[in-house]
Amino acid sequence: MKKIFAFSFLLLFVSISVKAQSELRLGVKGGVNFANVGGDFTNNTRGVFGYHLGGLVEVPIVTKLTFQPEVLFSAQGSEHNTMATDGPRIITNLNYVNLPLMAKYYLIDNFSVMGGPQLGYLVSAKNEITSSGFIGSSTTQENDLKDEISNFDFGLGIGAEYRLDLGIFVQLRYVIGVSNVNEKEGVVLGYHRTSNDVKSTNNVLQISAGYSF
């Protein structure tokens, strides 16, 4: 896993080093995530808002086709409500350093579509369990899930971008999770135990704005 990330960073820095030899673009971006965790035993989960922030390099390949690796910090997760009306509310916070490796094709000068794999490394994983008490009171307990969530995440991203001549751009991207979020067999997001094999995946809708030159 570490070798994959080392190779990705090396690829990013090699791309930067050829700036003088091509019309390469460097940029920064940030925006809003609407994230959820789907899969087994996640019927009662719903999405949560987060954010992403980082940098990118856009490398021309052939006419209208470019390669865009990115390094992003991304706040993701989900919210889970139990079936009982007075059951606990569980918010799972999963923070990643993601490496999207996007191929971009320009349909027209300023509008492009993109797609490619995304590698993710887990930075932190916690959940907040809020339980109802007497007379409207509530208590919140925070748990560290680092040992129960996989350190590595893999997904596939698709999206589109519109770029102004001034270098400002807006993006819409959806990342579909492929790898299992759960590290321990039979444990779903740290709160549901089962004897069955289970798989949960990260799914994230991103709306971004940025600047490249």
C-alpha cells in the first residue's frame, strides 16, 4: 500500500518537473463533499456533508486529452439512525488523503469530462454516538475506529469541469467506492457486529472550485 502511494507522489512530482517542457498547469481546489457509506447493513445510513482541499497538476498528453493527478484531504463518512425511534444517532467521520488520477477530455475549449481511479489513505476514523436521556437530555460518546477501518480506500471517479479563461474552474465529480471500508471481519463501521462477511464502500459527490495556471 505504501508503495502505491509513494509511486503516486513520485508521479505527481515528475509531472511538476517537466513544467518547462510542456504546457503543464498547476492548481489548487477545494469544495463540498456529500458523502455516504453504502453496502451491507447500511440501510439506515444517510449522507453527511464534508469538505475537500488540495492541489493538482494537469499534464497534456495529446490534443484535447490530459492527465490530472491530485492530492486532496477529504472529510467523509455517514450518519446512522437505528430502527428504534429513541435509538442512538451515530455519525461516522472518516478523513482521507486521496489521490485521484483523472484522465480529462476537452469536448470544447473550456469544458471537459474526466474519469479515473482514486487511491485513498485513512488519516483518522471516529464515530460520535448520541443517545437520548431523560426529559430531552442527551449524551454523546466519541470512539476511535482506526483499528476497525481499512487504511486503504479505492474508488472510481467520473465528472465534468468548466474552466474560465482567467484560470478559475468549477468541477462536479462522483466517486464510487470499490474497496471494503471495514478492516475487521463481521464489523460494519465499528458499530454493527455479524458473523457474515460484510462489505461497505465510500461514495462521495464533490462540488469544487479552484484556480490553475
